[in-house]
Amino acid sequence: MKKRITFILLIVIILIFLVIRHIKNRESGKKVASYLVTSVTYICKDNKTIEASYYKGEAKVVKAGEMPIPSGSVKIILSDGRKLDLAQTVSADGGRYANNDESFIFWSKGNGALVLENNIEKSYIGCIIVAKDTGGLSNIYLDSTSGFSVRYPSNYLLNTVYKYQNLGSGRDISGVKFVIPNTLSLGSNLSSFDTGVSVEIIPMVSDCKASFFIDNTDIKTITDNGIEYSFGSTVQGAAGNRYEENVWAIVGTNPCLAVRYFIHSTNIDNYPKGKVIEFDKNGLMKEFDKIRLSLIIR
């Protein structure tokens, strides 16, 4: 009798072990099935940041006609030090992620993100993805109202009250400008007074095009790095000064957003020979291109 009881207990123990191992294997399988899709950084109001890593999980089987069950997740690191692992939930728009009691919700929509804590947007506001630094663009500017982020070199001067005023009375265009430092023009015929890159905004415009930002030019469509631009340029001269402008208006944006390159140089022939060198236009344009391509719209 005792041997029979011992045998039964042994069988029960083995079954329990097998069940536990099966559960662990299933959990392990789920972890393996989840894989990283992408990692991005968001910049928010007051220079707060969110590091987000998005994961895709194994598809969950549903009955015909039923809504699909989200299987993704996101791991986020907030600039205040908090780290959260959030499961994806059902959403009609964008990717919605939440903790168990939904006291913390992270909602990604396009290139923007919304953070709700106890259903209130209070700590992380106006968040937009930041482009990865391709080299030399360590500073980040966020305009959460117009909905864009852009990178620029740390030695450039930031002008947040900038207005473009060359189109005549009543046609000023507001925006932000990144002006080159004196060190970039030192000893050359390039002016550091107003040479730089600006991001300009015209509100309430549904058909965004370069002709809103620049006069007397032929407008053409250019696609660069997957972005469609309405492009225009002008070159003007006066009293030994040369002003070259390139405008890259981003098609389909509302408010209408454009990036302007403004290059102010002087006639090299007006200087004693050997006193001033011709500025490196190709190098300057490459740096301006990097700034333009770092622009991300919400």
C-alpha cells in the first residue's frame, strides 16, 4: 500500500513538473516571438525626452469578424528617470500603449506622441521624434505649436524671433533661424551676419509651395530622401554683396513649412589679392542640407 501511494505521489510530482516546464516554455516562446521594430527619441516641451523602443509580438488568433488583438509593446525611458514596459492596446488611430490600470498611457501618432498620466497630459507635452544625429548636429530645436523638430550645430546662433522681411510690406514670414558662427566665415568672403538656415511657417495654407516664400523664381518639384519639396532659388547682388537663397517648401504641410538657405557673401575681387579666401560653398551647402534633412514634422 505504501509503495502504491509513493508511486502515485511520484507521478503527481512529475506531472506538476511537466506542467510548470510547459508554462515556462510557452512564456519563453512568447519572449522569443517578440522582436524590436525600431527605437526612436522624442523631444517634448521644456527639453524633456522620451526614449522609445517598439516591439512586435506574436499575432493572436481571433474568431472571424472579431477585432484584431494588439500584440506589440513599447519600452520607454523618460528623462525624469522612469522606465516603463507598456503593452499595446486597441486604438482606432496610432499606437496606444498602457500599463495594467491605464494610469499611464503612451500614444504614438505619426511622428508625434501623447503621454497621459491619470488621463491628464501634464509632464510630457508636444512630443515629436528627433532625427538621429548624422554628425555635427548636437543641438535640437522643438516647435510644438507648429509641430516640428530640427537639429543644428551647437556653435550656430539661435534666433527664435526671426522674421523674413524681403517680400515687401505686409508679407513678413515668422520662423526660427540658425545663423552660422564667426569662425565659419573668418578670413573668407562669407558673411556671418545673416548667413544661415531658417525654418519658416505660413499658417492656414493647404497648398504649400515655394512661391509663397520667394519671388521672381521658377518653381520646381524635387524629391529628396523621400520628402517632396516645392523648390525655388534666387541670386541677387548690390554694392559688392551677393545674396543667394534656396527655399525648400514641404509639399502637403499645413501650416505650410519651408526651409530657407540664406547665403550672404561679398565680391572676392574687391579685396587685396591674398587677403581673403573664397568661402567653401560646397561644404556650407552640405552642412545646410544636413540641417534640412533633420527636420521632422509631427
